[in-house]
Amino acid sequence: MRENRLRSLWREDRTAVNGWLAIPAGFSTEIMAHAGFDSLTIDLQHGLIEAASMLAMLQAISTTPTVPLVRVPWLEPGIVMKALDAGAYGVICPMVNTREDAQKLVEYTHYPPRGSRSYGPVRAAIYGGPDYASQADATIVAFAMIETAEALDNLDAILSVDGLDAIYIGPSDLSLALGCRPVFDEVDPPVAKAIEHILDRASAHGVQAGIHCGDPKVALARAAAGFRFVTVGSDARFIAAGAQAAVAAMRAGLHPPA
Amino acid sequence: MRENRLRSLWREDRTAVNGWLAIPAGFSTEIMAHAGFDSLTIDLQHGLIEAASMLAMLQAISTTPTVPLVRVPWLEPGIVMKALDAGAYGVICPMVNTREDAQKLVEYTHYPPRGSRSYGPVRAAIYGGPDYASQADATIVAFAMIETAEALDNLDAILSVDGLDAIYIGPSDLSLALGCRPVFDEVDPPVAKAIEHILDRASAHGVQAGIHCGDPKVALARAAAGFRFVTVGSDARFIAAGAQAAVAAMRAGLHPPA
Amino acid sequence: MRENRLRSLWREDRTAVNGWLAIPAGFSTEIMAHAGFDSLTIDLQHGLIEAASMLAMLQAISTTPTVPLVRVPWLEPGIVMKALDAGAYGVICPMVNTREDAQKLVEYTHYPPRGSRSYGPVRAAIYGGPDYASQADATIVAFAMIETAEALDNLDAILSVDGLDAIYIGPSDLSLALGCRPVFDEVDPPVAKAIEHILDRASAHGVQAGIHCGDPKVALARAAAGFRFVTVGSDARFIAAGAQAAVAAMRAGLHPPA
Amino acid sequence: MRENRLRSLWREDRTAVNGWLAIPAGFSTEIMAHAGFDSLTIDLQHGLIEAASMLAMLQAISTTPTVPLVRVPWLEPGIVMKALDAGAYGVICPMVNTREDAQKLVEYTHYPPRGSRSYGPVRAAIYGGPDYASQADATIVAFAMIETAEALDNLDAILSVDGLDAIYIGPSDLSLALGCRPVFDEVDPPVAKAIEHILDRASAHGVQAGIHCGDPKVALARAAAGFRFVTVGSDARFIAAGAQAAVAAMRAGLHPPA
Amino acid sequence: MRENRLRSLWREDRTAVNGWLAIPAGFSTEIMAHAGFDSLTIDLQHGLIEAASMLAMLQAISTTPTVPLVRVPWLEPGIVMKALDAGAYGVICPMVNTREDAQKLVEYTHYPPRGSRSYGPVRAAIYGGPDYASQADATIVAFAMIETAEALDNLDAILSVDGLDAIYIGPSDLSLALGCRPVFDEVDPPVAKAIEHILDRASAHGVQAGIHCGDPKVALARAAAGFRFVTVGSDARFIAAGAQAAVAAMRAGLHPPA
Amino acid sequence: MRENRLRSLWREDRTAVNGWLAIPAGFSTEIMAHAGFDSLTIDLQHGLIEAASMLAMLQAISTTPTVPLVRVPWLEPGIVMKALDAGAYGVICPMVNTREDAQKLVEYTHYPPRGSRSYGPVRAAIYGGPDYASQADATIVAFAMIETAEALDNLDAILSVDGLDAIYIGPSDLSLALGCRPVFDEVDPPVAKAIEHILDRASAHGVQAGIHCGDPKVALARAAAGFRFVTVGSDARFIAAGAQAAVAAMRAGLHPPA
């Protein structure tokens, strides 16, 4: 089976650089895939993306060695398994708040006897290879998002679930959960403290920690702190930032301004 | 009928700032449309865009006051009229090389008696308004692209065609035509000279001149020189530039590099 | 944040006129949006519509001031939040049968601390404005559908849920629940009585009441009775009615009939 | 090969009732197809429809006995043949202005030796049957649109082209061509006279005449006058008319109006 | 209401031949539908298919008398009802493991009073007929998939649920559940024994039994054993098998091999 | 620039095995691409494929080393250049009947100074590499289809056009042109003779010859005769053949037949 580069990087204690996809188009995805990210995450939750676009985007990523990941909209078996059957090499699951939630995530992402994933890797076996059935459990990565007050309360219970490879922090939701402003990078002190705490506990449990960042500087600082999966930038944000900068430059330079 | 802001700007001798669309998705288009460009051009020629995406993108642009334009793949009546019926307020037509080409462009974009545009503004009248039939000819803008050696030879013949509102320079094709490297901004001297010549002749004929640029600095210089329609940046380039910069920053900062 | 016209109308005790969308196409949606409804509801439940079409349709509605609403297929957090992130200004949720159901609906449609909505208004903030995070809870409207015997039993418990803005009656389902024929307008007496009862209790709780109608006459009567949100007509029904009438007129008039 | 009901009706000197499709959706098409039209025309010219939607719409029509037709965007061999390969049983071709144009239309719609249609009825043979190759020429119908001053001048030359089955009048374009307002039904006197003239000449040449109508009354009058193919109504118009009527009824009846 | 041929066959104790669809395209579906299967199942679970493609595929199937079925991704009311509203004449539901699961399946697929299916057969009534509301419960077929150890434990409890028409065996998942290799046809002895057991118990309860097969020989043996619904082949497998055979024949025959 | 394996094979006088694509879906394409063909041709002419599907299919092919080709609908510059910009490494152009046609094909597929291809390889440079501008002319392959009586008459004139890399024979169209039945493999004697003649003349001119086949046996014989590009099988035919065989086996084996 094709290797999962995330696991290869982690074996060497290196940090994976992840890009984020919110635009439902194969072409924008292919541009992102050729930019050199270690992995790309198709965001079915907050992105404007659904199952049909996910397929096209997974194919676009598969034109490169970039690892394809999917953030599912919710902890539901149908969509988790659909993302895997379509060839995702990992799922990021939002709102994992309890030990039971984490156990379900592991269950949905593993075949029996460990889990209850239904068998039918219709595209995944084309992408992964003919030994997919026997190797998928050890190849695919499941990330549980820690982003609520309840999850903080249950942190050790979640982290101790057998088969949970990684957690992922959404700073915006975590901020709202702690009564702070929903931002990515410049988080308020209670959020900064909670992030530090989550990282510490994940490390203690041998679980890889990932986090959503907006800026390379912050992402590098996160990596230096011990995060082994850092998201930096999204297709939608690159367009917005690029377009706004271009228009601003033009408005500033035109005489008279149009 | 809803005004065409390009014409309004030109009446005040101001330069329109145009953005370029190569990604076939309504959402990326909506992000671009909210960035504040005066107009956006859906590129059916070199963009990965066809008629179905064009419709979705025209609707996305219509959520803002940005003027919707379409670059057609070729000087063919079917697609020129289809773009207009779908609500484009202007068409940019590649490879207008002769006076006859320019006359055809005017013909396809105007109703009888001036032209031969077929009547059926199925979406255009919803976008433009109930008086579309009588006002369309005076509202819509047709740009003839000047980008070949043949077009340079026929420049005055083209520019003197009655009803031709504007020309548009594609520096890449013009460069190839003159035996130079196909670039946008840092054009070789023969191309720079040709661009200057085209602008001069267009001004002499009272025809607006537009040009494709990659960078705001160049676009501002073009505007200062007299171009009244400057393209600066595209959705695809903003993603590529943003993604490459983010990955480069991460690779430079990670120890060891992943 | 852009206002929600439903709330504005309700502040003046006026009734909103809602149209219904079952055809998965941006162009038919744009025609409906230009017809002057106060709001349009994209029906993800019984309509032939899914997430990708919803996005295109929300963009088509956004070309006008019409308020965009979504009926979700079921009370599930993934799709409720996805509709809101895509820019819906309200959700209509089927089969709210218990107080717990109503509480979940409120929870899914509000950010912490009131609810558990996950943060990521990727298109909603473009549509609503930069203050979306702080204003969304007070702007968006959640409708709980009252359409089963169980819901009638729990009516006051449902209506007393804090944060529930409105209820919506589906006369067809309510009819089936009461052992009657599934119709919109000419409901059987037990259904008529139940509708009256629901309206009374909603008014008593200060909750806005909406209802699905087939005909303007019935919709006007509902408005006069106190409903402040009345649906009248759908894209699919307008086509079916118009086409059947045209064909019938032709068959009646042709000699010999074809 | 499955019969072409248009030809069957014409053999009995009866008039076919045609519906028009401008919305790119299989579901709206299926509603139209179940309304009982003799044929439906997918409008690739002024409709918001392209090749991908055409396929879905042809399949939707094929769920009923309704005859599938396509109006192509222009007299170009690629799209004419593509429509036929996809299963269209007739093409309506705009802007047939000369005898040469009419000859090309016949050529593109017939296999050698009569024409130059390329062989590959990939879907057409599934729809039509295994004897498609030998029967297609005698089954499919080609309509030449007569809608310009030039076409009026060349009318007899066009009508005398061997293999041209039918002509179709677009009253809007014909009106513009004659310096009149672009309308369907209430045409100005010069247009009325031209329509009468075209019908007369078509009858004289044994060519079936069709015409675009907006209202059943007009369509019935056209049929009575001798037109054997009358279009009455479109999906887009049925939605617009139904929605505008419903909203108007509501605005008139609501107190205070919302 | 249009008959459900599955029920007609079963009344005569005959076996239905089912085909499987994993490719999200109307055209491949139409080819399959014209091949003469009694029914075709659109696989929303492991197939690369979602709701938008399901609609196009249901329309493609409706061009023939083939019975349209849908395998839903999971036992969730939203998608079960959506498949039925779109015109599916049966649903195959994975992972029915308990009596409660089976009861939910019956509930979601029947209108009140038997079930809780919400009323709105927007396309289903077009496909099925105007008496859909009263006849759907007796026409549509619900298959519960028996494919886990838990389901085997609860087999009689599941089979005795009133209104459960049929069960369907997925040999791959059943194999994994029993610690065997996930295959279709050449199942290991424990799986063979379990399949026999399920068939026996289904017969005892008067429930029809169906099973997924890869090869006609196996399917015929299953039919001979008493299965009354056998799947043989899928669009994706036909392509893979045909393409691999063609390439292999070419590689074997070319000198030198390319 | 990424090599074109067709040219590599030809340099070694080996025959390329080509597969054919008529189904507009990325997933079926990916299955075909993984089957090991040297190249795959997306058929925009007779296939049910248009520009949007072409893009998704080119991406699906790009997940493997298979060479992506496109058959364009007609000899028109817009679509020829669009296919190349999207990343096709070759175009097959139907109905090249004259020396002038062949010259146009060469012109449309080469940049100045040899041709008139417009510059904008928006996806092609991502697929091919950063030196696309300078290497494309020498990498891309243009096939002229020889399939009419006129083309046979002009054969040497066509074959002597500088820059024409290859010709491709469509036996069906060639058969019709010669008054024979439109088949692929079991061609009538006049067609067999014409095929032999075309191959001879192509060899004499140093132009590679390709041909459409239905069966590996015939394709191998063609290769042995000197054809260096043989098409064998298509996605649509593999489905049809597989499905028909499976249904036939079931009908033959079931008692009583269903």
C-alpha cells in the first residue's frame, strides 16, 4: 500500500505542513497540490465542499505525492467511511468532546475486529494499492478535534483511547468555547494556555498534535513548540489576500482613484 | 438598464481595475467579486472554464456591483452571443487580426440593424433590466485583442471599425508573435515598443486600450501611460503565489525541513 | 451585518411572503429571486437539491435582496451548520417532535455560549459582513417544523424553548399524522383545528408561526389569521402548472387534437 | 428505430405542440416532459444550457415518449453532430440565411452519401435502436430558422434545398430584422406579413413550417393558419409568470403590504 | 402507481437480477439500464456517488423499465427519505445490526401510521404516479443488510420486524466480521455457513433474501439455493475487467511489448 | 517538460496501446487510467463529453503515467487550443479532408512562428512543467483523421504537410464514405484496401499511422501491419459488453427465467 507520508514524517519526529481547501474545484486543488504541501485537507465542514467535489479534489491531489485528508462535517459513520472509500488517507473529525466520541471515531476508521468500518474501498484501493484491506488500518490517520470546553474536561479520557493517532486544534472554536474572540493565530491568553495544555497532554499520551494556523510565522512557532501537523493557509484565503492586496495597491496608486 | 461601470469610468477618463478568473467555481469568483475590482473577466479561452461554469460565475459576480466580462475562446458567433445572453457586459475577443475580424466582432455584439446578434437575452434582461433590447448595444463593450504580427500590420484598419469600443493587449501572445519570450510584465524591447505603438494608435482613433498585467506596479505604470483598463492578478495566480510563499516560508523555517 | 428582513417584517407585525425551491439550478433560482418574494427557501429535504446546488442557489438568491433560507433534510448538526456557513439566514428543520429536538435546533444554530455551532462562516461572512461572528446569533432565524402527533403532544414544551424564533407547519405531514389526506390547502377538519391550535399556542409563547400554502388565497387567509411567514408556490409547481395549462389549452383547441 | 412522432403527426397533417427548455436541469426537464408536449426543444442558443446539461436533459425527456429536439447555438458541424449523437431527434438551427447555409444544415444532419455527418451515435443508438445507422437520415428532422432580412431574400432558394424538412420562425429576431420591436406574439404588421409569406412559400415547397409562440391562443391561431409545429411556453417563462402572479396576489392582499 | 417488478417477480417465486452502480454518471447508468437487469442499485455507500448524481442516475434508469434501487450510506432518516422522494423503488440499508435498527428502517420507509416518513414525493410521484401517497408503502421495498457478528446474533429479532421485506448480504463485510478475507464469491467456510444460515432463517420468516455476487455462476448458484435477489457485476468492475483484459491481450501479443 | 510517451515509443518503432473514453466521469477515467494503457483519448466528438468533464478526466489520467489525448469535435481553433491548455499531450482531429485542413491543424497546435496557438497553458504548464512554452511544440502530437473520400483523394497532399505527426483512421466513417457498413473491425474489402493504402502512404511520408479497433485481435494485426497507435476498447463498450454478458448468463441459467 502507498505510504502515508504523515506517518513517515512523524516517525522522524518531523512536522507536516498542511494546506486547507475550501473551494469546490479540482483545478484550484491541483494548483495547491503542486505547491509542495505535505498534505492537503478537503474541508467538508466549513468549506463549500460536498461529496461530489471531494472526489474531484481527491483526484486532483492524487496527481502529486501530497497526502489527501478530509475534514468531515460531523462525527457520523456515513461520511467518515465515504471519505475513506474515496481515497482519503486521513480524516479530521470536528467536535470530539468525550471518550465515547473518540472511540466512535476510531471505530468508524478501522475495519473489524478493531472497528466497524464497512468494506468497499472502491477508489481507495486504486489509490492505495491491492493490499488496502490489510494495510488500511495501519496507514490511515484519524485526528480528533479538541475545540470545546467539554473536550478540555475530557482531555485525558479522549487521548487515552486506543487507536487515536492524533488530535487537531481549531483555535477559533476553542476561543469561542472559552469566551474569547474566534481567531486563528493571535489567540487570547486563556486560549493560548489551553493550547499549551492540550499539546502537553497529547505528548504525554504519545498522540500527535496538529493545529490550524493562519500565518507561517505562527505555524513555525507551533512546530517548534512540538506540533507535528500545522495547517498554514487555504485556497480561499490566498485568493482573498492576493485580491485585496492587488486592489489596494491599485486604489492607492491610481490618480484619480477608480 | 443597469449601467456599465466601464463606460462610466471612461467618461471620466479613469482607469478600470480588472481581475481575471481561470478557476471554474462560483465560490472563488464570489471571493474575487467582493475584493473590489471594477470588473472581472471570466476567461473561456485559456481558463479552465466553459459555459456551465460561466453561468455560475456570472451569478457570483452579480452578487456585487462588479462588472462581468467574458473572454471568449475565439471569434465565433455562437459563444460570443451566448456570453452576452448569459449577462456579460462585455466580451474580450482573442486574435482579432484584420479589419474583417473586427467588423465581425462588432456585428456579433450588436443587434440589427448595426449587427446580427440574435435576440434572446434570457438571463441578460434579468441582470440588465427590462429595457435591455433597446439599451444593450450602447451598454455592452467589445474588446478586440491585438496580439499578433498580422494585427499590428492591420492596426489602423482594425481601430477604425465603427462600433469597436476597445482593444486589449495580451503581452504573452504579442511577445511570441514578435519572437520574444511569452511574459506579462517584463516584456522585451520590441514588445514594449509595440505596446506603446498600439496605445498611441488606439488613442488616436478614440478607442480605449486595455492590457493584461501581472503586477500592480506594472499595471499602475500602464494606467499612467494611458491604458484605461488594466488587468492585475487572477484567482489561479493568487492561489499559486500564496501557496508557494507559505510553503517556502515553512520549508525555510522548519528544523529539520520536512 | 446585513439585516434579516424576516426579523424586520416581524418587528412591524407584517407577514413575509416566502417562495419554495425544489429544482437544483442557479438559473431557475435567480428567476424566482427576481420575482419579489421576501424570502426563498431551498428545500434540501423533499426538493431535488443537495449541498453543491444549495451553494449555487444561495449565490443566485444573493443577486437580490431576497432572504435566503434552507430547509434541512433532518435535525443533524452537520447539515444545519453547513447551510448556515454557506450563507443561509435561516433554517427550517423538519420533524421537531420534542423539547429536546427544539433545544438541539437552537444549539446547532447558535454559537457558544448559547449553542454549539462550530465557527467557520466561510461564505456567510462574505454575505453577512465582517461582524458576522458577533451578530449571527441575533440575525439568523430557526424554524421548528410542527408536523407530527408527537409534536402536537409536546407543543408547549417545544414552544417554550429559549431561542426558538419560529415554527413552521407542513400541512401534508400534519395531515398524515392525523390520519388525513396529505394536502396543502384544503385540509380536513382535524388538521384545520390543529393548525389553529398551533398558531394560538405559538402566539401565546411569542413565537412566530409560518405555514406552507399552495395558493395565494389560502396564504392570504393564513396571514390574516396571524401567520407571519407564508409560503406560496414553488419553482417546480409553477412549471408543472404552467406546462399543464398550456398543453391542455392546445389539446382543447387543436383540430384534430394531436 | 424508434419513430419520430413529429413525422407521424405530419403524415396526418397534424400540428405538433412543442415546449421550450432554457433551464439547465434534468428535474425541471422531467416535469416538462411529463406535461404532455409532443416534443421539447433544448435551447443551446439563448437558453442557459450547454453540452453537459443537454445530455442530462435528453435523458430526462427519454423517460417519456416526448420527442427530444435541440436548438443549436449556431450552424457549426461540431455541435450539430454532438446533439444528434446524444440522441436528439431533430435540430433547430438559427440564422439560416442562404441556400448554402441550408445545404450545410442538411449535410451536417445526414450521413454519407447525402451528407457528411460523422458516424458515432454513442447515445443515439441506445435511444433510437440498433438500426440507427440506416434509419437516422429518414427519422431525424432538421429545421432551418428563417429570421433575417437576408433569409427572406433567399427564401425560395433555401426552401428548395433537398433534404430540408422544416423551417422555424423566430418572431423576435425577424422583428428586429424588419426594424420592429422584438416580441413573440403581438408582432408588428410587417412581421405578420413576413410570417404569412414564409408559411405560404414553405407550403408551396412542401416544407413544414414551425413558429415560436408565447401564448396558446396565438399558437392555436398559427396552427389553424397551417403551422405544423408550434412552440408554446418555456420552463423559464412558466416559473417567471407563476412567481410574479403569486407575489402580485400576495402584495395585493396583504394588509399592510410586506 | 407503477408496479415494483421486484414484488411481481417474488410473487412468482422468481429471482431478480440486480446490477450495481458505483460511477457517478447518467450515461454509464443508461448503458447499464439498457442491458436488461431487473433492477439497478445506486450505491451511495461505497460507490463514488452522492445525491446530485443519484438524481441523474435515477432519471437514466427511468428511461427503461428497470427498477431503481438505492443503497444508502447509513441508517439515517434524511438520506433514506431523500432517496425515496427522488424516485427509488427500494432502499438497501447497510449495517442493520439490531431489532431496533430494523424497526427504524421500516419506520423511515413508510408513511404514518406505520412509519414516520415525511411526505413530499417531489419526483417519486412523477415516476410512480398520482396515487403514490396511498400506494408507496405497499410498493417500495426495504432491504436490511446483514453483515456483522451483531446482526447474526440478532438475526431472528431482525427478521421478525413487521414490514421488513427483505434482507441483503454483503459477503465482504460479513467475512471481515467473522475474521475472514473480504471477498464476494469465494467465501471462507465460516462465511458460507453464515450465509446459509441467514437464508434459512429469512425463509422461515417469509423475508426475501438477496446477496452481492461477483460472478454469474455464483449468482446462479445463489438463486438456485433460494436467494430471490442477486447482484451480479457493477459498472466499475465491468470497466476494470474489460480494460485489464484488453491491455493484457495487447501486451501479450505485441512484439516487442510496449 | 514531462515526456510524451507516444514519441518515446515511436522512436523505438513500437506501437502505443490507446484506450477510448466516452463517459463523462473522472472516476471511470481513473479506472481506465490504472489499467495500463499507454494513452487514453477523451472523445469530445462522439463521446458524451464536453469541456468541464474533459478537465476532470485529464486530472484523473494525470494520477497515472498514461498519456492524455483529446479527440476534438471539429477542426476549430477554440477547442483545439482549449484541449491543449488543459493539458492534453495530443489531439486527434476528425474530418481532415484537404491539405488546407491539415495545415490548419498544425497551425492550431503549434506556437508562433510555426503556428498560431495562443499562449496561456494554464493547466498544461502545471502538468508538463515550467519549460512548457519552449518544449510544447516538439512534445505534443497532432493526429489528422483520414475518414472521407475527399481525404483519400488528397492523401499525399495531407501527409506532406510539415509538422503533421500522425494520422488516425476511423474505420466507421471511412466505411460510410466508401458506401459500406459503418463497422470498426470486420470492414468490407474496399475499406480494407483503403486502410492498407493509407498506411502505405503514411509510411512513405514518415507519418505515424493510428487506427480505431474494437478487438485486441484486430488491434494486434493492425500493429503487426505497421500501425503504431491502436485503439482497443472504450469505457462505454466495456460496460455494455460486461453487462450484456452478465445478464445473458443469468437469463440462460435461471429457472424459470426472470
